[in-house]
Amino acid sequence: MQDTIYTIPVTEAYETPCECALCALEARFENDRVNYYLGPSLMEPDNRIATNDRGFCGRHFNMMYATQTNRLGLGLILDTYMNEQIARMKKHAGARNAGDAQKKGLFGGRGKGRDGVRAAEEICEYWKKHEKDCCICGDLEKTMNRYIDVIFHLYFSAKEFRDKFDGGMGYCMRHFRVLCESAGKMLSGGKQEEFLSSLVRQQLDNLDRINEEVNWFTKKFDYRNAQEPWKNSRDALPRGMRKMTGERDIGDN
């Protein structure tokens, strides 16, 4: 496998030891996609159709807003996205169009009956499906699956990469689970056993390491340890939290 848009980020992520290389890959890709949707994507009609149709989850809307680099672009995205989704909800509610909704009310003036209940059910059922979708989440899932495929390939074909992988600091528990489940699906026989044995040993060793650092952090608050060195525990709390839940849920502070 030659260097590609997938292999280069993977090899770079393993150049510098960190608590979870997959979190680093995920964060890099998310930031790239946020900048893309606020930049070049705005001028591509097909992408505007996609963002109007799928929108973004709260996390990625917030990431776009937090950049403060193109609030007009974000406003345009949000404006046309809301227009599209409101039109769909009115359709589900039974209004023929925006004009009918204004004249006859949301339910098309069909009388009292159970129209309100049916309209509410239709809208909620639609939104329940829609809120699971997100342009960036969809891109991220596909790309992370490809990254994992690259990791497996490099692990068994490139000794330098394998040494860095085996000598790493483990993964957050979310990505540890993803690697284990992916290995169960994509590897077989001896390769599956070889990879998972190394991965589990590495993960448990590094969980012990960071647990000891968190434990020493708590002991530093005992006056008897006031003069003792902090060792590697000053930032043990955020690193420990990220180890258990992942960068995505905790952040990088």
C-alpha cells in the first residue's frame, strides 16, 4: 500500500506518542471537515444540497460556530438548512405549503379531531430519524473505518509502523473497543490472535500507568507528600478522563 490520503495521516498520528492515536486522527479529520464546510463547500451546489438534507449534529454545529472564522457562511448554511427542514415538517404536519399553513393553520384547517396528534407523531417520527444524521459524522465514520483498515495493513506489512504501534501508550476505551471489534471482523486466525494479544497487553499496561499517575495526583494533596515531586501527575486528571471516555467527549483542555 503506497502513501495515500489515508496512510499519511495514520503514519503521522503514530509519530508522536499520545494517549490515543485514533482520537488524534479523529480530531484532525473533524477540524479539517469543519473548515471545509465553512469554506470551499459553500460554493459547491451538491454540498449545499447535502447540508440542507442532512444538516449537522449539535457538536459539529458548535465546532463550526466556535471557529468564529466565517459566521456569514455558517449563517447561510443554517438558513437554507432550516428552510428545508421546516418545509418538510410542514409537509408531515399536513400543510400543503407555507401559504396554506399561514391561512389555515399548521394542520391545514381540517377540523379539530385528532389532526394535532397525527401531525405531532409524523413530525417527531421524522425528526427522530433525521437527528441521527450529520454530514461530518457520516464523513468521519467512513474515514475512521478506512484508517483502521490502514492500521491493520501497516501492522502486518511495515515493521517500523508495527514497532510504533506496539510501543504506544494505548487508546481511549472507546477506540480500544473499536479496534477490538474491527479486528474481530477484519482479521482472522493467527493474525487476529496476534494483533489482539498485543493490543490487550498494551492497553492494560497503560491503564495501570495512568491509574498510578491519577493515584499519585490525589496523594499529593496529603500534607505528608507536599515536598514530594509531582512526577507525571500534574495533568493526570484530564488524561485519565480522556483515557476512559475519549478526546471527543472530554475535549483537549
